[in-house]
Amino acid sequence: MKEIERIVDQLDRAFGGDAWHGPSVGSVIDEVTAQQAAARPIKGGHSIWEIVLHIAAWERACRSRLQGDREQLSATEDWPPLTVTGPEAWEETRTLLKQGHDDLRAAVVLVDESRLDGPIIEGMSTVYVTLHGIIQHDLYHAGQIAILKKASAEVATL
């Protein structure tokens, strides 16, 4: 198996399932309602919805960087504000996340292995570090979402 195939496998596991650590991003948000996604069970913390938008933003930025664009996220792009909530808007956000992930995956599959040790963009980390970084980023936030799901369920039963 080539290294890029291993990276794609890890990207798939982190996002779509069969992750060693536990629930993937996709599975952890699978049963989340719009109400749960918008809730803030931890004072001062982000909502599940905001985290999902944040994951989508960084997957888009990673894909753009792979394609040579020096994507720099503004604070608003990094943590997009929730302006519309409700079941339809939540489904659109989930679709945005899935489509963005699929686009990133398609871009990663095309990476020539000879690029892995070179900078993704001049002055930035290597392609290898960036790709593993986006996987780690997804998993970090999957853990946060799992905690927020549990916290919101506990708040709902009080």
C-alpha cells in the first residue's frame, strides 16, 4: 500500500467510520438534532453546529492549499457564526460538511507521493504533516462533539 493510500484510509476512518479511537465525525453527528447542534451545554463553549462548520472550513482550506492556494481563514471563516437554525439548516450544514470532506478526499487521492515531504505552500508545513493534521483536527473535534452530545442530553433530562 502506498503512503497516500494509507493517509486516505485514515482520513476515511476519521470522517466516516471504523476509527480505532471510537466514533468518527460522521457517526458522532449522525443522530444529532438541530436543537442539540445549536445548544450550548457548556458555558462559553462552542456548539456542535459551530464545530461542524469549523471542521468544514478547515477541510476546505486544506483542499485549497493542496491545490496551491494559500488559504488563510479569517476569524469568522474559522468559526462561522450561526445565523439560521432549524432542521433544514442543520441538514444543509451536514451536507456541506460531507461534500467538503468528499472534495478533500478526492484532492488527496490525486496527491503525488513525491510531494509529501515538500511544503504544502512555501513557508508552511509539509503536505504529509498537513494531511495528518487535518485528520487529527477532525478527531479532536469528534471528541468534543461527543462530550457536547452527552452534556446536552444531561441538560435535557434535568
